[in-house]
Amino acid sequence: MRVAASAIALLSLGVQAVVAQNFTVPSTWRRPESSASGTVRIQLAQEAIAPLIPTIQSSNGTNYQLNTWESANLLAVIANNDYVSYTSTNGQLVVDSLVAFSSSHPSFYDTQVPRNVVSDSLMWGLASFYASRAYGSAQALSFARFIWSEAFQYFVNPDDAARGSMTSKSGTFSQTCAGHSTAGAVFWQASTPADYQVNGETIGAFVALSAYLCEATSNITYCDSASLSAQFMQALMYNGEYIIDTIFLDTCETSAAAWSYNTGFLLEGLAVLISTPVAGGPAKEQFGSFLQQLVASSVVYPAWTQSTGDNAGVMIENDSTPAFTNEVKGVYKTIFIRGLREVWQRSGHFADIEFANFVGAFLIVQYNALTQLASDASTTPTYYSPIWVGPPVGTLLPWGQVPAAEMLNAVVIANASSTSPASSQASASLQTSLASFTSTATAPNSSSTTTPSISQSASRGSSGPKITVAEIVLSVLGGLAVLGILIAFFYTLYRRGWSGVKQMFKNGWSNRGTAVAGSTALASDTGVNNIDAENMRQAPVFVDSAASPVSSAPRSPSVRTPPATSSTTRMPEFVQGSSRTVEPEMGEADAHGISIVSRQRLEWRGD
């Protein structure tokens, strides 16, 4: 449904006034707390992924029950699961699926014209980037860059906006709408030159992919593109509550349809852009307040969040559609959750504990709804309904399992600890070093409600750890073992004398490296906490069988070491500016100026 061009003027006015936001967790929200450990959360997320793995077709990397955009989200969810879990379990599957899809869809578009839309390819670009981030795959990163360059053909740069025309469109479009330049827009239709629709799912995904590539490569072109498109969305697509769906740039008419994914893409992109060293300072100044305003207004928007009743705070988008009806709109909340996860993970850049708590509490509400209302924990495997307020379903519905898995991924970064410091201490720590998400905030009118927040890990000692009976017993046994060793040593000294003891050690040193029958040498584990070591898995490095022209770009880090925390504590990964490198010029291009990608199958590098 189109709305007159004057509506854009109202949208524009709605953005001008940025007021202080209230991030108090609503007392009506259903269970904004969880005591589940990080280990349990990882297990649930991995179990949600498991039944989806066999549904991916090796011939083209898609799920036959899902469209191409949804299938890209399926691979994205799997890669993100490995990323947050510090595993590489599904690395080969994900990258092989990207390669397979690229072989059957050379430009990563849906082959069904006129559904040949830029938003589909951008979703595959994001899935490719998630794979490069999780697995250190140069091939996946080259796919992400190639897809970005394809989408850039439909990006309105300032010169295009000044002319009201561009080479990929056959006619003219508005230079401005409501007094704002149309620069930064990204056209939706790739196969219809006379179509002038731009929408949130396309521009938002372009912001997100550009921001990630900006962060990964420090190439300022990506950073500037993300910023310009975000400006367009802020000025012309935010109505004070959410990002509207569509603008027709030939007339400046709008469609204000409310779908959460339009907002989710922008949230994700802004969170990354603001926290990226090469763009972070100016981006935070430009978009920081807007991002917080967008979170505050969109999280509680009643079209997708229940506002009253027993299930207040739970996402209800598309719940009017029966669970067993295959409906793409049921997957939209995947994007909103993914965007909020990125905001939550990087919320330390705002030094606002209430903001972090608000976002975290909302995610925990969804987590509890999924595990208590939308699924049956007594069944194996666990299937999730696309309707998060329930009831459960007894079979795999990919359009329900995909958003559920991403929601479970989203809470892996937090550890619901009951021993975290008081909010005042956490607030003070924000002025120095923001290290980890824990549970500190208490929702109003709740006697025992805790929600994830940020605190400095060094301040944890103020509350004191809780010592269990098992730890006491182990400590006593350890002390007895040390005492026994000392007794044996002094007894030997008494029987043999000091010279005999020296000879014993000399013999032992001369035989070093000799395996003792029936034992296993674990010298490399000396001094390592085995619980922590379990979380210190390194992602394998993918190598291309044939060099790709664009794979000369800086590789994503191939070794990812989790923070030095226990297996139940997940710390947010803040951007480390020192690890960024300046990207060389784009690789070889074809006649259209598009980077050429050699799509070869990949093999694991042997360890």
C-alpha cells in the first residue's frame, strides 16, 4: 500500500527530536531472567541446529522447504552457532554449501525472475561473511566481497542522487525526498530497470554487510557506504517506532508495512559500524543516540512484541499464521534477534548499563518462551514452533527451527551468574574496561529477577565465589596427595641420603621422553585448566584449491581463542583495533567492474 509523499516529511520530522530513552525493564515482561549456564545454552543451540543439518542439499546448498533468502539464513544460523560456541563442527558443510549455491546461482540471486532481487544476494553475502568470521575461510570472505560489489551496482551514490539517474536504471528518480538526498538508497529489483522500489530488507542488509567488511578489512569504501545508507534509513525510513518497508524513489511515496527484519538489519549494521575502529568515532557520534532510540522504540512495538498479558515481552510476529503453514514471514524475527544480539554484544561502547540490561532482558524473555512454551524438552530432538508463545510442535518445521536456533545463539554470549557485583559497581566499571556480560539488573516489582548486564571482570571478587562441596572435597584430596609426595621424598632422603636422591633425578632426566607402559604423555597440558581448555578450540583454516583473484584480501583470523573464562562464562568480543589491517585494492574485475571470483571447492588443511 502506497502512502503520499507527504508521509515522508512526517517520517523526517519524527527523527529530528531525540529524547532521553527509558531502558527500565518492564515489570510485565514474562521471565526476563535465566539461571541457565553458558554450557547449557550452547548445548541447546547446538541441539536446535542438529536436525537442520541433514536438510541441506549438497547440490545447491539450500533447504528445499525454504526459499533462497531463508536458506541463506539457515547457513547463517549454523555459522553463527559455531562462532559463538568456539567450534568448527559445521565449517566444511557451510562453506561447501556456499560454493554449491554459487555454482548454480553465479551472482547469488534467486533464478526466478522477477524475484531476482538484491536483498536475496545480500543475505547470501551476510551468510558468507558469518562463515568467514567463524571458520577463517578466505573463500567465504571473497564471496561476501563479490556479493557486495554486485549490490553496489544498485547503490545510489551522491552523484547519482544529484542527477536523479544511474546506469542500472532506465529512467529517472527523485533527487531528494522531503528535503533529504536519496543518496545511500539501494534498489531492490535487479532485473527490472524501471522499478524504483527501495526497502528496508535491502538497504538494511547492505548497511550490515558493508559494516562487517569495513570492520574486517578497514577499507574506507565499505565504511562510507554503510554510513551513507544508514543516513538514508534514519532520515527517510524511520517513523519514530520502526523502519518502514518501502519507498518508491520515482514518486517518494511509501509503504509503511511493519516487519521486524527491516529494523533488525539496521540495528546489526549500526552496532558493528559504531564499534569498528576505523569508523567508530564518527559513527558513534553520528548514530549512537539514534541506535538507542531505535532499540527503545522497536523492541516494544506491538506488531511483533506482546505488550500485555501473561506473555508480555514475547515476540508474536506472524503468529496469526498457523505453525504448520510454510510462511517466510515467520523467519523475519531471525533478523531482528540477530541485530539485537550484535547490539547486546557490543553495548559496552555506549557505557550504559541500563541499555545493555534492557536488550539482554528482552533476549532472555524470548529464550525462556522458546524453551518453555514453544518446545517440548522431553522429546529428542527438540523441535521449535514458529509461534513462540506455543504450543509446541512434534515435527521439524524449518521456518520455525531457524529463528529459534538464532535466538538460542543470541544468549550464548551471556552467563547468568548469581554472584555478579551490584549494579553500582558495574556502572563504575563501565568507565574503564567493559569485559563481560553477567546478570545484575533486577526488573521492577520482581523479587528475584536478574537480567544480563555488563561488568568489569576484575570486580567480580567483591561478591566472592560460591564454593561447592565437591570443590572442598577435591581440595582436601589434593592436599593429601601433596602431603604424600612430601612424605615419600623425605623418606627416600632418609633411606638413600642426598646423593641417592640426586642420582634418582639424574636417571629420570636421562630417560625423559620415554613412554611409560600403560600411560599417556600429557606434557603439553601441564598447568592448563582442562575445563578452560575445552573452550579453547581453534577453528580450522580453509584453503582454496585454486587461488581466487579476490582472495588476496586480508584473511579473517583463522585462530579464535575464547576469552579466559570458565566454560559457563561467555564474554563479549569487543573489536580489537590492533588486529585490523588495511585492505589492498579490489581484485581483478570483469567488463562490468565486478570482482571475479574463482569458485573452487575447498579442502581442510591437515593438522
